Amino acid sequence: MTILATEALTKRYPRVTALDRLTVEVGAGVTGLVGANGAGKSTLIKILLGLVPASEGSARVLGLDPATQGQEIRRSVGYMPEHDCLPPDQSATEFIVHMARMSGLPRIAARERAADTLRHVGLQEERYRPIGGYSTGMKQRVKLAQALVHDPKVIFLDEPTNGLDPQGRDEMLRLVHRIGTEFGISVLVCSHLLGELERICDHVIVIDAGQLLRSSAIGELTQASQVISVEVEEGLEKLAARLTETGETVVVEGRSLTVQVRADETYDLLRDAVVDLDLNLVRLEQRHARIEDVFR
Ligand SMILES: Nc1ncnc2c1ncn2[C@@H]1O[C@H](COP(=O)(O)OP(=O)(O)OP(=O)(O)O)[C@@H](O)[C@H]1O
């Protein structure tokens, strides 16, 4: 199922082209949108929500056109913006109830829905205190709650782990993953950290300077980044030469040899080479390189 698609989508600001003929398609599940600061992630999200007009090209979100149907899109899509946008003098409960009312829920239903949503994002007693006194992690949870309170089909999360310490980051990533799996809501999550998204996404889209670098299922990225590290008692150079002859990509690193996993047969070729050359194997280890390495 296609959640959203863009076709040659372009956004020009007076001094910079934020999106440059971007064509992508996003399916159901959790999709990561990765790019350095300024790559165009926030601009893409704002165009998809109908908040900012594109200069050229087209887009569809849940079959709707952001250029003319922004309001319908925002009814079905939750949005967690990157920057702080919360009223400091209101409690999380007051704010989320207000947002639920704004989405059209009657008073009692809005209260119930707000309480459920705040519980899901992990805000407990503190939800009755003014937001101004919250930690960054708590504020991020409130922003997430307001994106979820109107029961969207899809949510767009712009850098949800920004400003969080490692533990807060882990908790937020787990929460995003739960939203995508247990709640069945499709997620488009932005980050400038590719390694973060590896843990929670089914699919990753990488953009740079507004252009598409890559769009792949997570399995393809991690397969491409698998290596085997081998140590033998003697004859490392002989082993390297033999594997190179058979078409493998190998690098000698000190006392061990790193072999790129090209396909399943790489394992067989390695085993056969060790046996043929009569080498004593000391260590054979499969390493799973992080997906950042794929783009180095
Ligand atoms: N309203 C605007 N007016 C002019 N230039 C803008 C505007 N909004 C964004 N830009 C520029 O467009 C480019 C892309 O910005 P965008 O915010 O989409 O990037 P990003 O990938 O979300 O990065 P970040 O995570 O830092 O926000 C940047 O060069 C930015 O300076």
C-alpha cells in the first residue's frame, strides 16, 4: 500500500533549492528519512502536509493532493514538528485535550482520548504540571501525544530524538517502533542519524541537498554491510590471495582478514579456501556493520 509518493518534487527558496526533483514512494510500516541538517527533510514534510507550497512537481499523501487537500491530509496524518511549539503555562493534559477538541472530538471523548494518548507516550503524574517545567524528553512526549490524539492513519515525526540523552533516545525510538507495530500507524520519521533508524525502520530513504541518494528496505542495507572477520594461525596472505582470485573483496587488517559478504556462497568459498590451503582457523566472526558504513 502506498502511503505517500512524490514526483520530481522541487522547492526553491530565494537562496537555496531545498528539494531538487525528488521522486520517492513510501509504503506502510516505519520509514526513516535520513539526511544531514539542511538536506530538505522538514521542507518535504511541510509540503506533504500542505503547509508549504512546492515550486514544481507533485505529491500524494493517502491519495490526496497536498496542494489542494491539505486539510483532509492533516485530518488523517499526525505531525510532530522539530522545534519546540508547546504552551509553557498549560499542563500536558490541558494541551492535549485542547488538541483533541480541535480535531473535532466532543468534550468527554476528548478527555478520555487525551488520557489514553498521554499514557501511551509514557507521561504519568507530571501531565498535570505546566509544560514549562518539563525536561526535553517529557516535552518530546507531549509533542508526540498531540500528533497521535486525533487517531491518525499516518504520522510524520521530525527529529523526535533531538536533544535527548542516550536513555531518552532509546525510549523514544522504542515508542516510535511500538506506534508502527502495535498501534498499526504508518510512520515517517526523520533523523540525521542513520544508525538510529536502523533499529526501528522497515525502509530507509536517504536524501542529500534535496536529492534522493537511496531508498531501500532495511534488509538490503544491512546485507550490503555484512562482513566476516577471519584469523588463521599462519597463511593469512595466502588466504587473501585465494579469495581475491575467486572474486571476493578482502582487506588484511593486522592479524585478521575482513571479507565482504557478497552472497551466501561467500561463506562456502571461505570455508573451502581454508580447507584447501590447510590452514588452522583461529577465529571466524560475522560482523554486522552499521548502515552508516554503507554510505561512507
Ligand atoms: N522558509 C525558508 N526560507 C528560506 N530557506 C529555507 C526555509 N526553510 C528551509 N530553508 C532552507 O532549505 C534547506 C533545507 O531545509 P530543511 O529545514 O528542510 O532541512 P532539514 O533536512 O529538515 O534540516 P534540519 O534538520 O536542520 O531542519 C536549508 O538550506 C534551509 O536553510
